[in-house]
Amino acid sequence: MKSSPGRPLSPATTKQSSKQSSAPHATAGDVSAISFAKRIHPANLYSAPKKASAELVVQLAEENASLELVLDDLPDPVLWMDGTCRIYRANRAATDAFSKELPDILGRTCYEVIHGASAPPPDCPHHRVRSTGHAERGEFIHAPQEKTFEMAASPCGFAPEGSRGCVAVLRDLTGHRSTESALRSECSQLTGRARHFELRLRELALLGEMEDMLQLCDTQEKTYSLLAHFAAKIFGEGSGALRLLRSRKRLLETSAVWGENPPSSRPIPAENCSAIKLARTTEFMGCIPPCRHASGASAAESLCFPVMGQGETLGSLELVLAAPSHDSKEIESADIVRRRAMTVAGHFGRALVNLRIRQTLHGVSIRDQLTGLFNRRYLDEVLDREVHRAMRANRPLSVIMLDVDHFKQFNDTHGHPAGDALLRSLARMLQSRTRREDVTCRYGGEEFVMILPEAPLEVACRRAEQLRSEALRLRPNQNGAGSKPVTLSMGIAALPQDGMSARELLANADRNLYHAKQAGRDRVVAGSHPSKSEVHALIP
């Protein structure tokens, strides 16, 4: 018969152990064998016949020996404690769990062995069993070995000196908790990555939407407003500014701002921005700012990025990130913000390049290549718009059509290069003598048309005479010797007396120009009203 590692067997203890083997289930089946002994009290044994008692004692001894072997071979630690929390019995697994020899465990209190404390902690299941009298379960950390145990404690009705004790079964959860911690960490990382991908997809969706809407922007103002709108969406609570580089002045001029606390809109010398000088990202995080224009960004992080397009620096993108609030649940890392800003700066650069290309193409489509004036295509578009505007506002509008006298003869005499030079000189003179709202177009060949909004017929006539006189001073030859002065013939039509549509005004102006030619050239003709059949004949 094998004795317990806790104390040697005796008849009394044998009987006592036999009683424990029948005790009620205390800790989820781990000490169920103990409950059997509780059903048989020693007094009942002595009252039985001697022969039956002897057989019962032998049977109980055998069962106790078997129980001892089972308990000693259990993989989980089992501790028996008396009413004062002192351990009077333990199995082999307990010595392995706490890395102690059996004499170092027996006789000591459970809170010294298990918790390494001088008093039982309030959350100790054994301590709660003593208070409630019921089975308790809990979890604790064995600090010396940094192990996590689960304890299931159940009261037992007998213990040394007859006090009410406790049986506790422990299970080492260190591996489980380590696995759970690793899983939680991986879950947190996966959640962060999923959140990152979600934000990235949202960012890409916004950038795609921005690209689509930029195709509809035909002016700089619309483009800059759209860029600011999407920048506010992409960067959230942060503020920022898009500045464009004016190469001639070497200034960064603010084209768009967004956010509650945007950077200053004043022009910035290009040499004050390191992002422009070095064509790289600079940042200010409370230390000495690399960009002098970002020195006012306090309590926030300022980032400055160059906006590049087709290999050249177009401007800069400055971000002022809002300081994180105390209750903010999510704080993006500087790397994420930097990557996003670089992506947005790249899209802004492509948008600005596309705007410049569209403006160039539009300029080519509406400008005369030789003179730089608007062409006939633009004339047809703008004259119709100006006529409708003048009629709605009941305001005057005049049209001047002019032609260079004897231009074919001049070309034959001096050559086409000289003729081209004459037309360019005349175009510069016309542009320099017109108002900002006036429109000057090359109608075809040596003919030009001027649209004068808000100008009645009398004002148009005076302007035409001034232009005719100014043209006499032009010298078409480069050396100026032996060349005749340039003379102009002009015809004028005014709204509403000379027509109520763009076609009628052009037809009447052309008719008056024809009369000026017939009258000897070098003159201004206005107020000649052809018949309707003549007007339609003149309309191409």
C-alpha cells in the first residue's frame, strides 16, 4: 500500500481517507474520489459486527490506497487545507507546479505558497469558501514563477483537529493565457490592418472621384476649389494650403486653402520653403522648423510636400495636422499621414499639369497663331454671348470690323515675312489700345473684328478714329525707309440699331467696311443700313 507524500498512513487516517473518498464533488470532478469517505463515520464502524467491520476496514484500506495512487498521479495540483488555511496534504503535481519540495509546502498557509502574500487576498477562492461555505472558482497569478492558475475550491467537513477545511484543485493556464494574449495581439493587428485598408480604399475612392470631377473643370478657379474640397475630405480635421510656384517672381502664391486653421495665404518667397528648394518632404514636429514659413505652427505638426509634375516643381502642399484630442480613439501614425500626403501631392501635380495642358490646348484652339489674338472660332462664341448679355441688361454694344488697305500689294512688294510682321505689329497696337473687357479677334487674312461691350455707337466711332490714326504711325518695314504708312478701313455696327443678333451685327459691320473701301479707304463708316437681302448675302 502506497502512502501519501503528505503524511504516513494509519488506521485512523485510513478510515478518514475512506470517508473523504465518498465526499461530494468539490471541484469539477478533480476530487470526486474523496467524497466517498464522508458517508461512513467512524462511529458507525464500531457499532457494526466485528467481522463486518474488519472486512469493511480492509475494503476501505484498499480503496484508500487506490485513491492515493490516483490523486498522486493527477496532472493538476491538489491541496488539502485546514480551517486556518494551512496545507496539510498535497499531491506530486503541486510540488512540480510550485517548484518546491513537499516539506516546503506542508504546514504553510495557502496564501504564502500560492500567492506569495502575508494575508489571503480578497479574490482568493479559498478565502471566499471560508466566507460563503460554498464551492468557489477563481484565477490568480503565481508571481514568483509568473504562472497563471485557475483554482476550484470546495469545503470539506473534516480536517486535522476537526476544523472545517478545504480542498483545492489547481490548473495551470499559463500556456492558454499566453496563447490568448498572442491571439489578441494578432487580432488587434488584423483589426488595425483592416482599418488601414478601409481608410486606404476610402482614400482611393475619393481620389478616383476627384480625378473624374477634374475632367469637368475648365478654369483654374474651379480646379483649385475642387482640390481644396477633396483635400478637406481626405485629411479630415487637418488644415492645409496648396501653393503654386511663380517662376518669374520666385514666389509661392496660395491657390487653395481648407480646414479650420489653414496656413497663411500671403505669398511666400520660394527660398523659404525647403520642400521647393530640395524637392523633398519636410516636417515640423515642435523642434526647429525646416521651412521658415511653418514656424507659426505650434501645438500641431506641419508637413510640407513639393508638388511635382512632368519633372518640374509646380508648387507645394502644406498640411497643419490638428492636435489629437484626449478622447480620440484613433491616432494615425506620421508614416500613414506622410504617405497619404505624398499620394495626394502626386495627384495634385497631375491635376495641375492636366489643367495646364487643357489651357494650352484651349488657347491654341481659340488663338490665332500668327498674331496671338483670338480667332474667328472664339469670335463666334463670345459675340453671341455678349449680345445676349447686352440685350438682357438693356446695355449698348458695338462691333468694329477693320481691314488693312492694300495688304496684298504690300505682300507682293515686300514678301510674306514682312506682311506677317505688319499683322503682328497691328495686333500689338490693337491690344494696347483696348480695354480689358474688349475682345479683339483676327477675322481672317488682314481683317480684324473688335467687340466693345458697354460702348454705344458714338464711343465706338471715336475709338475707331483713334485706332486709324495710331495705325498711320506703324512702319511695316524693319528699316522704316521707303515704306508707306499703314491705313485702315473700318466699318461699325451697334446694338440695337444695326441688328439684334450676332449675325446681323457682323453683316452690318462688314457692309460698312465695304462702303469705307468704296469711299476711298483709310476711313471709318458707321450707320449704313443695308436691306435684309443684302445682310443675308453678306452672312457666310
